[in-house]
Amino acid sequence: MKRTAPLACIAFAALAVPGLARAHHGTAAVSVAGPEGPGAALETTSPLPLPQGTLFAMMKTEYVPFRKFAFAEPENKSYSSFNLFALGFGIRPWLSAYVFQPFNVKAGDGIGSNTGAGDPNLMLALGFKYDEGFRLVPEKESLDELMDWHFSLSLSSTLPLATTGHTDRAGAFFAPDMQLGFGSPAPAIGIAALKQLAADLTFLGEVNYQHFFPHTYSFTRYQFGGETRVNAAAVYRVYGKGSFRFDLSGELNFLHLQRDKERNDAGDMEALQASGGGILYAGLGTRLFYGPFSAAVGIRRAALKALNEAQDQQGSEGLERFRLAATLSYSTRF
């Protein structure tokens, strides 16, 4: 059984304030910074927390059409989209909380599409920095202090609230990879780092892992393979004046997928063929800031891939034509 990445998002994110976010399998990653602060990429998380008392909203959308192959006819996966709505709040200068609500669209030739709300995701992020030793992010930092190394530790988990028993146009149950939810919590942990290399140039890096537990779908016991991501980005401020700013970003995103598992006739969870592998994506993006608003757009493609039994993995990560993402964000402070 093959696996399709639910990809495509819409998100509301804090402007003039960074957050966290991601967009594979319904997890979240928000990354935004203000006109005077460090840069923010599209996929790589910024470790800077939301200022205390700041409320942010984000919408992010990512559209991913899949390559089609003769062996998968007449049921090639056509495309996936993932629309993500998010709210965040700065609890303390060093602690931020987020809630993400996905809205998935997964379409395939012959079987139709499965559309609806996915599992919501809750996240806490702890921000700290290195300045003659590690310390929590203070309430206020000068532009010089923002040149220090900044880090974050994030903990998150999805809540199994989405439906996992939808049927296709013929009345048969969709495969697990075409369902809207995981059926069980999917916890994740991540570490992010940021360093301003110059006034207009910012480096960001991130390592993140998400685990999936088994769930009994309508006709099978299934477990998605764990996902590990290693991201790096460079963001350059092309122009900035007052509350207006224009950035360019380049990113490398490595994704390693463990094999999915399914219960066999003996009742054991067995690793599946045609699942898992590694993909390195390369992407470019732009971001505009104006006051408390931000808008960004970016595109990524698989630069290198080593998928297990790649010839049978139509509709999986690494075999898409491209990934096109856009975000809108707004923030306000109480």
C-alpha cells in the first residue's frame, strides 16, 4: 500500500513576530519575522518566540500535483492540498503556544477526492539564546542582541479528531493514506536555530521528528512511518524602509520517511514495500512585510531522492512535479 503526502496549506502567521510551522501529513510549521528583525523562511522554522501578549493568525496553502505512471492507472494520485489555519499566543517572552487546524484535499483519478478537516495540532515552543551562556529569551532585545544565536525547543501533537472512514465515489473505503486523520495522536519534537550573519542576511536550521502510532482503519491495521526533517535556509533582506520589507530566501529541506507498516495475516505489524525513503528538496521564496501583515510565496522541487521501490511509489513525497506554497499572516499585541 502506497502513501500520499497531504500537501498544501493556507496559514495565518504572526507578522513582526516569528513562530513555528510545517506542512506534511498535517503537522505545522510557522516562520515569520518583522521588518527590523531576522529573516524568516517558508519551510524552516524560526526559533524566535512570539512576544508576550501577542496574538497571531496565519493561513498557508501548498499545492502539490503528482507525476503519473502507467503502472498506477486508472487510480493515479492526482494532487494533494493542505489548507492550514493557525492561531498563536505569546504566553511568556520565552514561551509560545499554537493551535493548527488543517483542511485536507486528496484527489485521485478514478476514485475521486477526499476533502475535509484533518487532525488539529497543538504546539508549545520554548525560546532561548546564547549570550555568554544559555538563557531564556528576555522580554526585550535590541537589534544588536538579535545578532546572538537563538534556539527553540518545540513539542507538539495532533489530536485524533478527524474522520478515518471516508469512502470513494464507488463506495469503497479510501486507503489510509487517502483518509483525513491518523486515528491516534502523532507527537513531534523539534529543535531550531537562528543566526544573523549580517544585518541583511540570516541563517536558519532545524531538526524535527514526528512519530505515528498504529490505527485500525475500516479494513486494516496501519501505521505510518516516522518522519525526520533536517532543514536549512538563508534569508536575504533585499529592501527595507520603515514598516515595508522585501526578502528572498533559499532553502534545502531533507525528509526521511521510515517504512509504513500494516498488520499481516499472522497479526504482526509488517513493514511495507513501496514506502519510505529519503528526499532532498531545494526551494526559493519571497516574502513581503507591511506593518503587521506579511505575504510569502515559494516553490520547491525534489533535487535528490532515494525512495524504497521508487518505481511503485506513485503519489508519494519525492515524486511530485513541484510544491507551490503561499502564506498570509497578521499579528497584534495586547
